[in-house]
Amino acid sequence: MSSPKLNRRDFLKLVSVTGGGLVLALYLDACDKLPPELPLLSAKDPASEPGAVTPNIYVKVDKNGLLTVTAFRSEMGQGIRTALAMLVAEELDIAWENVRIEQTPADSRFGNQHTGGSQSVTKYYTALRNAGAAARQMLIQAAARRWKVKAEECRTEPGFVIHPQGMEKLAYGDLVEEAAKLNPPLTVKTKDKDFKILGTELGHWDAPQIVSGKAIFGLDVRVPGMLFAVIARCPVFDGRFSSVDDSASKAIPGVKQVIKLDDRVAVLAENSWAAIRGRDALKITWDEGSKANLDSQQITSEAAGRLVKASEPANLLEAVYEMPYEAHATMEPMNCTVHFHDDVCEVWSPTQTPQSVQKAVAQVSGLSQDKVIVYTTLIGGGFGRRLQVDYAVEAAQVAKAANVPVQVLWTRADDMQHDFYHPLSVQYAYTSLDKPALPIINIEHGQGIPIGDWRSVGEFPAAYSKECFTDELAYRLGRDPLDLRRELYRDNPRALGVINLAAEKSGWGSALPARQGRGMAYHATFGVTHVCQVAEVAVDARGNVGVKRVVCAVDCGRVVNPGNIKAQMEGGIVFGLTAALKAEATLKNGRIQQSNFHDYPILRMDEMPLVEVYILESDEKATGIGEMGVPPIAPAVANAVFAATGIRVRRIPIRPADLKV
Amino acid sequence: MPVYQITINGQVVEIEAEAEMPLLWALRDLLGLTGTKYSCGMGICGTCTVLIDGLPVRSCITPVSSLTGKSILTIEGLSPDVTHPLQKAWLEEQVTQCGYCQPGQILTAAALLEKNPAPTDAEIDSAMSGVLCRCGTYQRIRKAIHRAAQGG
């Protein structure tokens, strides 16, 4: 790999030798030209604001020879903590078991910590490798000085610098004190071969803590003296209470305080159960406001009514597709723990955006941002829900009013009924049969309730209508959907790469029994990671769709952790299958009708298809994987259902009633 | 308030709680055993599963008053040092993503293997399909259970 020349402003700066460690602050912007933020996420990005300072990251090697990497993005199962540390560890040349990861609190010095859009590895790939390489070079230099040899003639083995004659070696830990006194290198050389860590299948660094029950998620935070709070929110969006009778609530053993915020009411108790019961015992009259008549069927018709249809070109093929609101349904419901003391506010939050939490809590509590300390815990599922800050704002309001540390817990129903939903949409796709091409798509979203980012955001409907329509077009033209895609994507070699690989591995074109079928979908989510999936389904006489097998080919550029790429594809497919076949959030009388996993059913193990993931070798830039497995699966399944039954269902979730014999 | 003597992870503990308090909250909020997780609160998702006398039980709907004389195993008690065959298999197969549901998955699997040391895929699905995972780790859970059944 190249040796980037770092200019004065961007050099690797030695900032501290506290604790006997070699600590490098790496100014990142010269190392990696950052791509512009994706439009969907930019408005909320703290670093998009003027005055944001240069990002930097800390890498520490200590006297015990341990590498500590500071994680500055949020871990929610996508494996980012592990990936960031792998990039550093590879270049430092250290055994994986000697790597530690520490999560930084919200801190503008670390740049933008907003963990959304599957961008962390893309943005920091080069920078973190340079950080590790710089530390290695300094350790080599320290050893060379001691041995009075040329640094260029030394090499390393994991954790050691090796003497040019190979007879002696020095452990990193024995070199850090001398290395820390050296000037950091102005150029770094990263590896171009013989990778020991990158490209290997490493389990998540946090996994041992998780399987032993020691991992700390948001709800596991315990602050001495804290109370647990559960909040009554108006079941209709934007409504508020008009009167509250809390006498029954206060009579429940363990209930300590009832706090009225502007629009909602919190019950604080000695334990979560008392808080839940206390909340449920409140007698509240709600002023439901202007949204008490919202109905998702009506919202759908209104969106359909706004759709602009095409009048030209001639000989149109057109279709309208539809998808409902979807909830995030993270297994760990929303929660946040807040403690005001000594003029500061400490916040423990399973959040994807700690800096936004910091800013929002500062605003609502009247503190300056530097007085708000936000610790990001492990996250029991994010999927975009935790890019919001609502859970933190209300927790701060409650903790401030209560004058004790408070953990606000959302029950499952709270979480499901007060989400920021993946938007309901109707999509009109068309193309001319005279000159068949990828469709033009007009989309209209439902209006009236809070919507937000949901794993793969607008790529989900975009891929759904594009890929379902492409399948319809192929049948209409009497073409094989694979052949048509090869033609439509003929100028896109990376698209063709995954399409051909998925076709080959799936046995595309081979015969299947009656009422079974294969469907294909290809999509490049955010235009960067290419994924093609072939779903194989069986539809029984009652119309139940069983997905038997999914073949997934992915090209995400240079590979950091292939095990994790496969896991994220598997996970994306499962997430998408829930939306394709099972769950939807509906509104009646302004209320979300679903409240738990019985009426918002997510995919279960006995419904899990065999998923095979194939990764294309690539020297392209490393791109994201967290969301990219989701968009192709719904159209792949819909197309497979058509192949199996001849029925074209243009709405998800596909239900048995759509397909009964 | 009544006091209940319950055996948790091999130790007899006293829990002073109302009779109806679910075991989940006693573990988490009274005893500090936060490895057992809350997710649905209605016995639907299996996240909060613990073993009671070896059988998988939803702790979110199990009142503490029903547990006198019973022996409870939570994820913290499965092994002192992450060496239970299922924990090792979970690491080998790189099962975990967010990890929130995994204590319930692992304990449910432990009860399965206790009863059926060599389960088929169908038997695994049948035993495990009540434990939900939004991250989609099911395929790896299946593999990990097979691996543990085969002695790692």
C-alpha cells in the first residue's frame, strides 16, 4: 500500500504518555478524504455544523504490551467496535487477544459519532490503519535505537520488534516508554500483503461478555440511589394529558414519585416492576389533539391519490407497490439513565448518536454541552431507532425534576407505539415496453406520524419496487429475469459480478417442484455495496410462504471481517423477511394497534431459511454492510412467490390470504 | 413484605418482595443479576428465559412466590469462566450480534441439550423458536447447538 505523505497539520501527534503508554492522536482528515454525508442523514449530523473540529482517534499501547483502541462509533451488533480495532491491530502487528476496546463518551474531538448509514469502516479504514502503522514504526524506532541498528532493517512479529539478525527481540510493552519520547513519523507505510487479522473471520470482541451475561446494555446500568421510571404517553401522537389522578399509583408499594412533564407523566419507583404497575395505575384523561382520527388505510389511500402517474412514453408498463409502517422492535426497548450532580449531567444511553443526545440533554436541562457527559452502552438492537434522542430528552427531564438518578424504561408496548416508524409508502413504477429499462419510480409517503431511519431507510422501498418491477418486465417481455438483469446492468461490472455469482450458486434456472419458485433481486444500497439475493420459496395450499433458502452475493470492496459480513447479510435478510412476510404497524383512531410480539411478529427460528453468503474478492474501497442485506430480500421473495404461484402480490407483508389456492 | 428463600446459581438468597413480583425484576433490580434481560414482559419473546429446576421458564411472568425450594440458573451461573460447551460453541460459531437475546437463547439451548444430547435441526427449531432474535442469528444458533452437542 502507498505511503501517504502527511502534512504538518495532519501528522500523527504524540499527545500523552500518561500511564506509561504510547498514545497517539491521529488527525484523520489527510489520511482519508471523507465522502459527503448521505443526504438522508446529514441534517442531524452534529459534525455537519459549522465549527466542528478536526476528528482524531486515540490508539494506546501500554507497558503490558496491550493495545487499547478507543471506539467512537456505537456498537449495536453490526460489529463496528471489532472492525475498528482490527484495522489498528493489523498494522500494529499484535495478537488479537492483546487488543482491548474502550468506548469513548460523546466528544467532539472524535469527529462525528453518528452511527448510521453503514459508513464507519468506509470513512475510517485508511486512518485507523495509518494509526496502527505509525505506532508500530515508533516501537521499531525505539528498538533500533537501543540495538544501535537501522530501523528499516528491523521487523515485527505480533507484539515484538525483531532484531535484524533475528537473534533478539523486544516486546512492545518494554519499548513504549522510549517510543513515547520519539517524534511521530511524518509518513507511514501500511501493509499490502501478508495480512494476519484483516480478512480473517473474527467473532465480535464483546462476545465473551455477552455469552456470560456480563455485557452492559442500557438497561443494565446501575447508579447508586437511582429510581426506575416508566412514563405514560398519550396513545395518540402529539396528544397530552388533560387530567391525572395518581392516587392509585402512589398507593403501590415501591412507588416514590409521580412527575408531570408537559405532555406525559412519569412514575418513579424503587424497581422497574413497581414503576410499570404505577404507570399502569395512573388514571389519565388525554387531550388527544388533532391526530385522533388517523387511520393507516386512509393514509395509504391519500398517498396513492398523490401519486403522479406517467402519460408518456407510449406503450407503458406500470405497477403500483405498497408497504406499511414498520416498527424497529429492537429487543432492548428504549431506555436511558440520567444523573444530575455537581453541576454536571451524566447520561448512560444505548444510542447511535451520543453527540445528538449530548446536545439535546444540554438544551433541555439548561447546561452547556461540556457539562453533559454521555456514555454509550452496548445497544440491544438499533436499526436506526436510536438515531433519535426522544428517550434521552424525557429521561433528562424526569431526572432533573426528581432530583435523583433515574433510569427510564420503555415497556414493549411503549416502544412499539411510540416509535419513529419506517414510512408507509406507495410506489408507482413504469417503463416503456418499446425501450425497456430500469423503471422510473414515483414514491409517496404516508403523512401524520413520526417517521425515522429504519435499517436501510429509503433503499428498502426503492429496491422493492425497482426489483419487483424488473421481474414483471422480464415476464412481460418473455425474458428470464436473470438475462434481463444482465442486460440492464451490462455497464456495471460490480452489479454483474454479484448477479452472476448469486445465479450460479443458487442453481438459477434448474427445476423446482410445484408451488416452489426462485426470485432474484439486486441492489446497491447507498450506491456503494452491491448485493444480489436469490430466494427460494415454497407456498402451501393455505398460502403460507416458507422461505427455504437464500443465496446472497455481496461486493463490499476490501474485506475487513468476512465472518461479520456474512453475519450482517444473514441479519439483514432476517430483518427484511419480517417486513416481507410478517409484521406491519397499523393505525386506527390515531393509535398504533400493535403492542408486542404477538401482533408484531418477527421471524422465528423455525422460519429461518438456509442462508448462504458469498463475498466477491475486491480491491475497491471498503464499504458498509450493516444495512445492505435488507433491501433485496423483500423483492427477491415477492418474485419467488410469483414464480411459485403465478400471483403477483404488490404489497408487503405478503399474507396467506393473498395466495390461497 | 414477605421474604422468599430461593436458590439462584447454587446459592440460597433471600428476596423480600411482593408475592406477584416477576422473577425477572427480582433478579435485575433486587439482586443485581442483569444478565437476564427484559424485552416483551408477557412471556412471548423468550429473552428473559432462565432455568428453573432445569426447565426453561419465562422469568418475566414467573412470580417470586412460586419459587420457594426451587433451583434457578441464570446466565451468570452457567459457568464461572465462559467454558460451558454452549458458550464456547457460541464463540466458535460467532453467533452474537447485538447480544441482547443471547442469554435466553443459550439457556434455552442448555435445557434442550440436557434433555436431548443430539438434537436434529427440526428438534432445535422446535425447542428454540420461542426465543426471538431481531438481529437474525438463528442459523448460527443452530450450528452452535450442533457443535456443542458434538462436544465442541
